[in-house]
Amino acid sequence: MMTRLGMEENEGLEHPLLNRTVETAQKRVEQRNYQMRRHTLQYDDVMNQQRVVVYTYRNDILRTENTRQEVFEVVNEVIDKECELRLQSADKDVDGLLRFFNNAMPLGLTAQEIDLGKSPRKRRPS
């Protein structure tokens, strides 16, 4: 194509339209790269926040006198939230709750072993 236009092999390409097109393309590439770096930094910030929470909780567990009670409190919270999430709506997701229990804590529960008529268990005072 360049030969048809009468240009030599080592001749520089200079035309205002071509220069603008290259500049526009370069700006778009740089903007895209900037956005990718920005998103990566945002993800990294979220990961750091999560890391702080996890390590703080881990250190609290390691320093506590009654580790078993701390772990049971967390397990109770997770079970309560999962039950509320799956059983509070009009269409109760009993199968999903069973899958959660059997995946998280392989107990081999069946639908007959879960009494849905009971109100949620109240926590014992510490």
C-alpha cells in the first residue's frame, strides 16, 4: 500500500490524520491500562482489609483462654445466619440447608432430622 502511494522503504510516515489516529489509539491504550491498574489496586485494598480482619480474629483466638467457646460462638453465628437466610422466606430452602450442613459439617443429616416447627434456638448466657 505504501509503494502504491509512492513512498520509499525507509521514509517516515507523516500525515496529520495518521498522527491523530496514532495519538488517539495510544491514549485509549493508556487509559485502558490505567483502568486495569486502578481495578487491581482496588482489589488489593479489599484483600488487605479482609486480611486484617482475618488475622485480627486469628490472633484473638490464639490469645484467648477458652478457644473452644470462641469457635463454638462463630459456628453458632454461621448456623443461625444460614438458617435465617434459607428458612425465613415463604419458600423454605430445606434442601439447600441440608446441603450446607452436610458440606460444612459432614453430619449426614436428613430432612426428617430437622424440626422446622421449632423457633430458633436461644443462646445460653455466657
